[in-house]
Amino acid sequence: MIPAPSLTLPPEVQIDTDNEALVERVQTALTHSLSQTFQLCLDTLVRLASNVHGTVHLYLDFAPLSFGFMVLRQDGSSWISGGVLFHGPHDGGGNGGAPTYSVCISPQNGWTVHT
């Protein structure tokens, strides 16, 4: 995986730029009307990665507009993983139902970090 500076991601966030579906989904997230929630999630993940001098790797999740993530330590070992999931009316704001199958304490509209 290599950094994707053309997508204006923080340098600590890496994606597989050969994965066209992933690049397209990141571009959608960065230009979506709720993109500020995606940016807040990236900021949180970058702070987590800084704790171990590591990097954040995003990959596709099965849920619409959602991502999986893994924070890798500087030595390449995995430190923490989870999802950056998109919630809204389509999943009851994160009520545990399809398509995200994830629960939020209160209804959400936008991206949230799940571990």
C-alpha cells in the first residue's frame, strides 16, 4: 500500500491506489455533504496511529460507503483494527440492522469509528 496524496488524505493514512473501487469510495467520502464526519474519523485514526508511530490502512467494507481500517505499528505489526462506518436513515442511524450491522449509542448521520 502506498500513500494517496492525490486524494488529499493525511500522510499517515494509506490506501491501495490500485484498487479502483477503494479510490472511488474515498473520493466519494471526501466530497460527500457529510465529509466533515469522515475527516473527523481520519483525524481520530491518525491520533491513534501517532501513539505507536504507525500508519492507518483503509480498505473496503461490505457496507455502503464504509471502510475497514488497521493501524500498523512502525514495525509493521497490527495494533488495532475496526471500521469507519457510514450511518444514516439507510441503517436506522446505527441501530444494529442491515446493511452495517453496527450499533451506535445514539442515532448517527455520517461516518463513525467502530472497533
